[in-house]
Amino acid sequence: MPIEPLYIAPARFDDAAQALAQVQDIYRRSVQHLREALHRFVAGEVPAQRVRACYPFVRVRTDTVARADSRLSYGFVSGPGVHETTLTRPELFGRYYLEQFALLLRNHGVALEVGTSTQPVPVHFCLADDDHVEGTLTPERRLLMRDRFDFPDLGVMDDGIANGTHEPRPGEPMPLALFTAPRVDYSLQRLRHYSGTAAEHFQNFVLFTNYQFYIDEFVRLGREMMADPRCDYDCFVEPGNVVTRRSGSRAHADDGHGSPPPRLPQMPAYHLRRGDHSGITMVNIGVGPANAKTITDHIAVLRPHAWLMLGHCAGLRNTQELGDYVLAHGYVREDHVLDEELPLWVPIPALAEVQLALEQAVADVTRLEGYELKRLMRTGTVASTDNRNWELLPKRNMPSTPERRFSQSRAVALDMESATIAANGFRFRVPYGTLLCVSDKPLHGEIKLPGMANTFYRERVDQHLRIGIRAVELLRQERPGQLHSRKLRSFAEVAFQ
């Protein structure tokens, strides 16, 4: 028999805070058990048996088809039966769990069951961010470690629930959340690796960009804001968990733990933090749909309220000028990275709340309205391709060419990331939007020359970024229940937002 911590049997709770406290207690005991055993193993002790600890779970049972307020998009189960999910990192997700628990109690009027699940916590996921004890082990000890501790099992952390392909086995509870605890923990590990910052710094509104120029400007604005004691943001966090507090505010005990990395991570993240996590995270995803899918696969487990793409694009219409904006209301998906998870026949709709916020943000920052705004911004279809050199493809005697497809789809702009970010937002039920800036017009012979590019970046990046920040401010004013649109939810939807 494995060596396990004290088993905590399922208990019923009619109070969300008490249910959360039970989750916290089970998780704390499990992680402490694994950490202590691992430290003893590193010191040379070999456990006589496998060491195991399991995640907490929450369960709700209903026996009626009566459902909650039909205006809601989450907070209720899809029908009668048993619905369950495992939970992790309650210190990180506590506010989120509390809200989901409260909605279930209010909408169904039945108690929540919280207890110890049968899903083991992989030993890798019990380590703190700065805990690297396993690095001191010899190859032989690392091999023995697999015999004594549970390792991550990819078979229990796939995206079948989010993709709509998960089918519970007979007698198995229906899912209560899009992601199981191991899937969440896996993504939290990946986020730290790719972004260079801890998961607790990520905010509920995320800006993605495909150019370092935007990050440079975001850093400048972030540091500038921190010098203003009246700023709405508490601190600015850079890769390496380097924290700059707002002028006049007190430093926190863990602020000094960060240090600039010797080199930037693959997709560095920067965070304008607010106490309620309604601040702004900005990530430089670089160029290409693979990066766009990778980072959104992992940020999705944090359940953000919205993510927006701000970047450069090729203008496809002769009437566009360099520096014009494109507000995407549809997408042509030739990025190919999501074809298995989200078939091409699935439409990716525009979300009214996000579209209105982006359009209003452009008007607020440029001080243009109505017909005059149309001189600078065009709403239309954005095509995303995984072929950066699509212009060089043969054009004669071909059944189809990119130019023909873009014309037939009525596309007004082309990039490599926007459709991926929007499609993954649709797949993971995260509100999304795209505002791009025309930086070249390859179909019309206008490509960026060095001098033109430098002038363009100086003139447009600051304004474009301020539009994105203004859009977040407008979205922050929306009720979360209104922002998380019902059009993102499937037939038999999970209850958690």
C-alpha cells in the first residue's frame, strides 16, 4: 500500500467559504506530505513503499432538469446527475473557486461535496517555484524516484473536455470544469518556463503582441505608471519576477526574491497588477501560430476574462494606408495548428462586448468618431497563415492561390497569429478580440524599408498600445457574467467559468 497522508472523507457544505477551506486543508496536507518525503529521498532515504498524495475534489449532485437563470453562461450544471472535478493550488485560485462554489450553491440549492480524490498529485507539481531539490540527484536516484513517487500522466490531462470530445465512462461523474487539476498544474509549470514569471502575477486581461516594440513601450509605460502614486495599478512585474511597486506603496516580503534572467524566455510576460487580478498581462508571443497556440493553451487554465491580440499585419486592400487599424470580425484559418482540436468548419464569431470596447478605445485614443474614424480603422476579416513567405508560392496554373482565397473570403488583413488566438479563445471559452495595425501591403508593392519602418514604429506603437490598454479599462467595467458570452458555451457545458 502507498504511504499516504490522512484520508479526508467527502463532507457536505452549504457555505462556499467553508467548502473552500476544506479544499485548502486537503491540498495543504497532500503537498506537505509529498514535499517532506521528497526532501528525505534527496537526503538519501529510500521509502519502503510508493509515496502518494491525492488532489481534493468538489462534487455536486442534482436530480432535476430545472436549470438556473437562462441569461447566465456559467455557474450551473447541464442536467441531472453527478458532476465533479479535481482542484489544485487553492492559494492561487481561491477567489475563483469561491465564486464558482457560490454560484453552484445559489443556482441549484444543493450542498457541495468536498473530499480527497483518487487522482495522485505528481511529485513535480508539489515543488515551490524556487525549489529545485531534484537537480542534485544522480541519474540512478532519478530513475529510482519514478518507482517511489507519482509522475505526470498525460493520459489524465488531455483537452477532451474543452474540445467537446470527452465521454465519461459508465458510472463516471460528468466534468464540472474544463480542466482537471493535473492539466492545470502542467500548464502552470509551462507558463513559468515560457513567460519567465510566476503564475500568480498573471492578470485577468491579457494582451498578446508579435513585436518586441510593443513590449518596450509597455515596459516604459509600466515604469512610468509606477512613478505616479495615484496610479490604478499596484505594481509592475517583469521576467524573473522583478517587482516594481507603485510610488508611495509599501514593499512586500517576497518582492526581493526576483532577479532579471540572464536571457529572456521564449515568450516573456509583463504584468500591470491590481489587487483583484483585474490588471493587464502582456506577452510577446513572437512570430507564428505555434507560439500563439502554445501560450494560450496554458494561460487558459487561469480563466482570464479576455485576451486581445495587438500586432502588425499586411493590409490587403489598396484603400488602406500604412498605420491604419483593422478590427477583426471574422477569421480565415490557414494556421493549421488547431485543425485537430477545432475543425475548420467551426465558425469563430466576433464577440459584441469586445468589439464595442475595441472600437470605443480607438475613438477615445485617436479622438476620431463616426465617419472620420473609418478613415483610420476598418472592420473586416483577418486571415492567418502559417507560411510567412506565402507571397513566393507559384501563381500560374494553380487551382487556388492565397491571393484568390483571401479575396474570396473578403479578408482585409493578413497575419500569422490572430486566428489562432481567437480560435483558442473560442475553444477554451475565453472572450477574445483582435486589433491589428497595417505595417505593409505586399499585394500592392508596399513593403517596409528600414527608414519607413523606424518612422512607422515610432508613430504607431505607442498609440496602438494605449488603445489596447483603454480597451481593457472598458472591458473591466463589464460584469463578468456579461463578458463571458453564452455563444462560447456548448450543449452540455461545464459549470465552472
